[in-house]
Amino acid sequence: MYEIDKQKFGAFVAQLRKEKNYTQKQLAEQLYISDKAISKWETGGSLR
């Protein structure tokens, strides 16, 4: 099974979000999740 590098994934999400000029809240609304989840992803805290 593969292990996802949380730091790299978070940096990737943040980069794509910023390219689209979305706030964390706007991205969260598009994905039907909380903005707190986006923050956790981007800081490498969690992928859940």
C-alpha cells in the first residue's frame, strides 16, 4: 500500500487553490467539506 506524503499533498492543494484565486472557504464549498479540513490538508495535519 502507498503512503501519501501529507506535506507534499498540502503544498499541492495550496498551490492549486491559489492559482484559482480561491480562499480556503471557497474551495471547501466547492468540495462540500469544511474550510477547517482544507486548512488541515494544507498544513499537513491530516487528510481526513
